[in-house]
Amino acid sequence: MIARIIFLLLPMIILSDLYIDRHYLRHRPQITRFKRIIWWLPAAVMIAFTLALTFCGKFIPDNINWIKTYLILLSVLVVPKTLYALISSFGLFCRRFWHIKQHYFDFIGLLLGIICMLTMLYGIIFGTRELRVTHIELSFKDLPKAFEGTRIVLFSDAHIGSFNHGMERYLKRDVDTILALRPDIICFVGDLQNTQPSELLPQKALLSKLAHHGIPMYSVLGNHDYSKYFYGDSFAKKACEAGIKQVERDMGWNLLLNEHTIYYSKDRRDSLVIAGEENCGDGKYFPDNSNIEKTLKGVNRNAFIILLQHDPKTWESRILPKSHAQLTLCGHTHGGQISIFGLRPTMFAYPDDYGLAEKAGRFLYVTCGIGGLAPIRIGVKPEIAVITLHTQH
């Protein structure tokens, strides 16, 4: 994971310290060479830490606490100095043209750096531990009356490996919350693991509870549930992909791989189609195993379809024109994990990155998930969604 952004991280670490050293430390006689060496020690630690995570031989360490520690150090030792250096250097530029006093920019840079540091620390230490239950009421013209009031509990992006090593109680809270909501159907829309199925073994018994209370439990695979982020030979990668499928089935989950199943009403006179499509990605950074035609093959044109798909990116361009799915449930984006004044980083990459969308009476709901690969959330709490279906009169 760190390897993907190392060319951003290293300049942040080095250039911010270099700016402060050149403009403030070097010209002060009381700052000796020894003190300047001490100043550079945290940067040296961060460079070594960054390189260690980059070349550790895995996409992400098995123990997520290494990433959490790295983010804490980044928020304390790097981000404040980077913001300060950017704003202070902008002040130097402005001073040449408008004769504005430099110390104004230095103060603003220092203040924003401290605010950003405290915000990041909150997001790392507390943000991932919170939980929000979101209730959505949806009405459909073609929903069979037998399913009036049907409650679907949706969750996604568990990234179970991130709950190991000290966060297990929060996963138990999430499972208990799902069951306490008394759903008729439970849906999970991908990214159960970080990189490999062995992460699930400590939590397998807990996750199995979701399917052992007489509640239908349906799931699909997300981009992390393939072998894209698992480092190994082709044989090991195949074993990895087979392993996650076997674990989900062992837990009693109905894993849908470009296929559908029928959910009947209590009197078995009416039915819904629960369709699960494999991950739809770009094929380069995200696996693309999707096949909407295969998924819905043989489905009656008049059927009411609930489609599970991990990635929401192609809902408007592919799912809407190629199917008549009335309700599509997705995850993947994590809601950006950071939202500042309503702005999320995923808004610029996904037409529908979080929440509810509607087109001609057909709905998409994108949940922000309960976990994440990077243990930080600011303004986007982990979420369990409760979707209640209604017949439109």
C-alpha cells in the first residue's frame, strides 16, 4: 500500500524539513550543526519506516498496528511541517509582489499544521471505533406486496485483518448490532479480507453467527477478496482466491459469483431475485471478473431484482442499461474515509461514491463500510445500513 504513494510521501518528508532548515535554522547562530542533525533525526526515522513498509514483501503488514503507528507518526512529524512549509513558501512568493509580512503566513501555516495534526490523530485513534446505523426507506411500484416492510441490513468492506490485534471488540459490536436490527435479509458487498483468507480465521466463529440465526446471508467478492494484493506465485494466488470462497461458504454465507438465487415470501407465492455479480474493476488496479449477462441469465423480465456489486462506478453506464435491477447495493469507496465540509476524495473518482442515488425509480445505495485498509476515518463513521422496502401505492 505504501509503495503506491512512496513518491508522494518521500518528498513530503524531505522537502518540508529541507525548507525549514534552509530558511530558518541555517541562518541562526544559536542553532549548531549538532542541533540541526537532531532536527533531521525524525525525518530519517520516517524515511526508514517508509522504505521498510514499501519493501516488506507484502501489500500491507499482517499486523495493522504497523500502519496505524506509521499514520500517527506521519500526522505528528510530517503533515504539520508540510503544511507549514507550503504556506510559508507561498508567503515568500507573495511578499515579492505585494509586500505582505512573512510572519502572517508562518502563523497561518503553523496553526493549520496543528489543526490538521489533531484532526488526523482523532481520526486514527477514535474515528475507526465509532459506528453509525443508517436507515433508508425505499418505495417501488413493482415490489410484490408480500415484501412490504422487508428489512435488508447491508454492510461492506470489513477488511477483517484490520480488526485483528486489538480491535476485535469492535467487530463483535458490529455483528451484534446487525443481529439486533432483526433483518429479514443480510447482504455483504465485498472486501472481507485485506490480502489473504488466513486473516479471517481468528474471527471465523464470530462471523458465522450472521448466518446461523435463520436469516438469509448473501455476499459477493470485492477487489481485496481476489489475489491482486497477495504477493506469491500463481499457485499461491489460486489457493488464496479459493481460500476466501471456502471460508465464506464454511461460515454459511451464500456467496454469489456472477449468479442469482431466489428469495421467497413466507407463503412462497412471491419472490425476489438476489443477484450477486463479481467485482467490476478496470482490470489493472482493480480486478474485473464481472459478467452482468451471466449473473441475470434466465431471470424473468418482471422479476424484482436486488443486485449486489462491490464497485458502484458503472451503475449508470453498465448496470442500468444492461439490467432491470430495481435496487443495487455497493460498497468499495469507504465514503472516502475522510469528509471535510462535505468534500470526500472519492467524489472526484466516482459519480456515486456514497449514499443513495436514484434514476427513473431505480435505486443505488453505496455504503461506506465498517472497516478499512488504512485505519483512519474523519467525518465518515463506519456504517451499517438498514434498507426497508415498501410497495408504492
